Amino acid sequence: MADVLGIDPKDLDVKELEATSAVLTAAAHALGQYCGEDFKDFMGCRYVTKDPRQCLEEGKLVTKCATKFFKSIKEKCNEEFTKYWTCLDYNNQEYAYCRKSQAPYDKCLLEQLNIATNQPVHLTMRK
């Protein structure tokens, strides 16, 4: 039975990603490449329809792709990723403070998942 917005609550039943902002920040560049087409499809739908209710299926594909991405990270690059996002977490999510932990993570992404993050390089700030 649809609610007043015309959405059946069953359509919204999707396993959500449980991730902190530091985890999402650390993953952002690679996740954008890994799920780029799904992200573009979702945002294109939102732009064209001007109604997020019309884009539920595209949104589910985004969540499915992100879930697959994080499972791959956990399987192939968990140690490197954990060190990187932990650094970001302790350093106010400032990339510049975490270049030493970012480098092994980026290397693992390239070697294990064939993802080149192409992140800009900043001078490492010292505390």
C-alpha cells in the first residue's frame, strides 16, 4: 500500500551502508570510479525527473555497487584502508595529514582492484 507520496514502503527496503564519514571520505575517490556509471545514472534520473521517487531503482543500484565496493576493499585492502580512514578520522578528515597511509592504500587499490585514484598530491603537513 502506497503512502501519501505514492511510494510503497517495501520499495524503500534496502540494506543501507553503515559507514562513518571518515570511511566514506577515505573511500570517496575510488568509490567514485568503481561505481561511476551507477552514480551518473542516478543523478541523471534525479536531474531529468526532478522527483527522487522516480529514481528508487537507480538508487538501489548505487547502494548495491557501493556495498560490492566495500566488500572488495575488505577482502583485498582492508589493512591499508583501515589505516588510511583511521588517520583521517583522527585528523579531522584532512587528506594532507594522511599521505603516508594513503600511499599504501592507493597502491593496493591499483594492484588488487585496478583502480587508479588519481588523487591530487598535497604537501604533507606536519603537526
